[in-house]
Amino acid sequence: MHRHLVKSALVVGAALACLAACGTQGGERTSEARGTKAAVPAPREKKPVRGLPGMPPVLDPEDVYAADRPNKLSPVVKDFPSRVYVPNTESDTVSVIDPKTYEIIETIPVGRQPQHVVPSWDLKTLWVNNNRGHTLTPIDPKTGKAGKEVEVHDPYNLYFTPHGKYAVVMASLDRELVFRDPHTMERKKTVPVSCYGVNHADFSLDGRYFIVSCEFSGELLKVDTEKMKVVGQQRLPFEGAMPQDVKVSPDGKRFYIADMMAHGMWVLDGDKFTEPTLMPTGKGCHGLYVSRDSREMYVSNRGEGTISVFDFTRDKLTKKWRLPDGGSPDMGGVSADGKVLWLSGRYDAEVYAVDTRTGTQLARIPVGSGPHGLAVYPQPGRYSLGHTGIFR
């Protein structure tokens, strides 16, 4: 009997030793049974970005839009009333909408053919680009009152360098990029371009260059911010290409360029500036707007009355929202809380408010003729790069 017990103990001991020594799977299960956990890897250290000298530091090297979180308003704008400013190109007015009531509360007369309403780099002024009137009309977003017009030739669109040193006027018909003082708009440097219809732009993660779309010749430019010089130029690989809005991805690795005639977005490696690839979205692809969590981008397809939703992480289009009764969704922006996408209806004299969670149309508001570069203001962010509101 004693010998039998000894033998049994030896067998059990051998079995336990085998479990302990054989294979990682058994070892893991034993560890789990004992309540131990595998060591958690240390968080990967993010390499700081060497930005353009004088530019506010990049908050997150993996998300250029980190300052744009819901309702994260700068102290500069926190007391400004929430409004939607709509430039009506054919009516020479700006319609001001209260986003809570969806009603027009004021109509501001401006210069001839206002194209975009652009927040200044310091967030204190909204500039109305009166393209054919060759002026900019300043609006005080705190009071909603317009100031004295400033003479600026051919201001189709307006941007600001990331260090706030210059305004950049997209002089479309003049075929120029004009670097100006961001406050007085005094001309500092004129950069002639060989393409036609300089139009929209966005800046790299480090702010050292920006990509410009040339609407009428189907080309892209790469511009060195500090040198104020065109360092790259290419024609898009599509006959009749008509590039529009430009947006950089949250991680700064890609630029997306809407194309009205190719009916999709071009995906470009901005650093290498190699030939881009086309991602079809819908007829008349036009405006690009990033969600407040940096996960998605809303793409307005002006020619078919739809909005495509692109997922940055999955690198694919995930949804398409169709406006009831159609429409011509053009330019706009996202509300400060991230819940509403506002877009102008370029050919329908109206503005659309769309729920960003469901794609449901919340409002359809009649405005003046030819509504274009609509600006939602204020929005979260530390400073503005221009257009209808590119904030960092």
C-alpha cells in the first residue's frame, strides 16, 4: 500500500512538471489560473515634430487636428456668438444664420462676388473674399458688424501660414500666390504660377509646405512655406481633372484632393509628391471636412446631392447620405460640438444642416443667390489656416 502511494505521487509530480515545462500555451494558462498578467508594453513614444519656425507646437504627431475636439474653444473666441456666415456670390451679401433656430438673423451687404468667409489666423476677424470687387470685407465675429473694406486684387480664396506671419491670397485669374501681411493685407511677395485657377490648399503636419489645387488646368502645386516658392508641380492623371478642396490626413501622411470632374478624391503622398491615386466618391466631389474626433471626413458631392463619409483608419468610404429632394452641397464646416455638418447649396440658393451621426437633414434654409464658402464660427482650435476654417 505504501509503495503504491509513493508511485502515484511520482506520477502526479511528473505530470505537473511536464505541464510547467511543456509549451507556452500550458504555461500561459497556468499563469492565468494564478491570477498573473503578461507585462504591458510601455506606450510608444511619439517623436516630436520639427515644425515651421514660429509655428505653435504640434500637440500630437499622429493627429494634426488634436486641438479641434468638441467645444474646445480658444479663450479668444469663447464669448463669440455661434453663427453660420454664408457668402452669396450672385447677391453680393452674407447671410448670417443662428444655428439654434435655423433662421437668418442678418444680411450683410459686401463687395462684388463674395466667394468665401475666412477666419483669420488669430481668430479675431472673419474676412469676406469679394473676388470681383477686389476687396476683403472684415467682420467682427464678436459683434457681427462689418468693417471698412480692404483693397486686395482677385481674392478668390485666402489662407494663413501656420506661423501666422503671412496671409496667402489665391489670386485665381491673376495666376498668383500673393503673400501679404495678415492684418493690413499689405503685399509682401508675389509668386507667379504657370497653372490656371489656384483655388484651395492645406498645409503639411509640420507646416513647412502646402499643397495647392489648380482648378482650371487640373494641376497640383507644392509650395515651400518659408521660402514662399513653388517646389513641385504635377498634372493630375485624368483628362479634364478639376481639383477643388484639399485636406491633410490626421497623421499628415496623405493629402486628399476633391475633384469635380473625376468624381472622387485624389490621394497624394505630400512629402514625396508622387502621382496620386483616385478614390471615387460621387458626382461633383467638392468639399472635405474632418470630424471632431479625427476619425472621419465628410465629402460633399455637389453634382448628385450626396455626402460620402470616409474613415481614415479603415481607409475606405463607409457611408453615403443623400439629401432629400436633392441639392448641390458645396462648401461649409462642422459645428463646434461636432454634431452638425453645415453646407451651402451652391445652385439652389439654400443651406443644409446635416446630423453627423445619422446623415439626417436637420434644416434646409433659403439664402441669397449662389451661396458658396460658408463658415461656421466659432470652431475649436488654437489658430486658423484659412479657407472656411482649417483649424490646428
